[in-house]
Amino acid sequence: MILYLHGFRSSPQSTKASMLAQAVREAGRAADWVCPQLPPSPHEALVLCTGLIQQRIAQGMDSKTELVVLGSSLGGYYATCLAEAWQCRALLFNPVVHAARDLATQVGEHTMWNSDERFHFLPSYVDELADMAVPRPAQPERYYLLAAKGDEVLDWREMVEFYQGCELRLLEGSDHGISDFSQWLPEVLERVLRTQ
């Protein structure tokens, strides 16, 4: 199972998700690709993802060897929570490290990036983010971090510090959305498709 988690205000139609979905499909692994629309509530987002994982385990998946979680921005925070819970591999793209702190500024009404759909990010969601926080990865070798020094939203130094010991691809420029992601897609895909 290749579980991709999009970022705040994003969707399964995001550029990175779409590029990866196509690459995974071309690699003959379309049946493994799962990229849900995450609800605004962090708690509900994790419940949804946990249910999807449990469904695959019920069908015979070994979570430690056959599950890889990918996450961008806030999705990277969720991916870390899931990777620690399931002891699986994770690939993170400019992940949020201190989600409760960083998302506290986002309380209110928002529109999605890819549509005019509106949603509310409630104060209680900040508490949910704080409640699900995990310490630094216990096994950093299970992680791959793609971090951009040009990220205009998050501090790449916090990412590198928190995920110390993981496989790191540090981009000198780029941006929060990693607009040059196509350049790194072969490297990312190789790690996505890698078996334990």
C-alpha cells in the first residue's frame, strides 16, 4: 500500500500527488496507490487513514514491509504519526514539524487550492494536532526527507533537525510546493517502490 497524504488546503489532485499517482501506475502498482481527500479535522484524517490501513491488513498486507506512507506539508505530519504507529517507511516532502504551533494561525474559513470549495479550520483542530504529536522518529532510517531551503512557509532547519539520521535530500532553492518535483520524481519513486 502506497498511502499519499496531501497538505493543508490541498487535495488528491495536487501536482505532486498527480505526478506520483501516474508514475506508480506506469510502474504497474496502481492497485497499491491510495490518496484520500483528507477532512479538515486532524483527528478524523488519522481515523480515515488508520481505517484504510486496517482494511489492507485485513486483506493480508504486512504493514511493516508492504506499507509506505508519503506526506506533503501537513500530510507529512500525519505521515510521521502513522509511520511511528505502524513502524512503516515514510517519505516526506517539506513536512510540518510543529503542527499545532504552525496551524494555529490558520483558524478560520479557507478555500481549497484546487477549487472554490470552502471549509472551516476550527480552534479544536489545533488541539487535535497537539494531541497527536510524536517524538523524533525512533528509527530514522525508515524515513526519506525532501526539504527545500527555499520553502517560504516552513523552516527547513526544523525539518532537518527533527528528522536527523534519516535519508535527506536537501534542495538549495525550490519552494514549499516543490515546484521542481519532476526533477526528483525518479529518486522518490525508486524509494516508494523499494521493498524492505
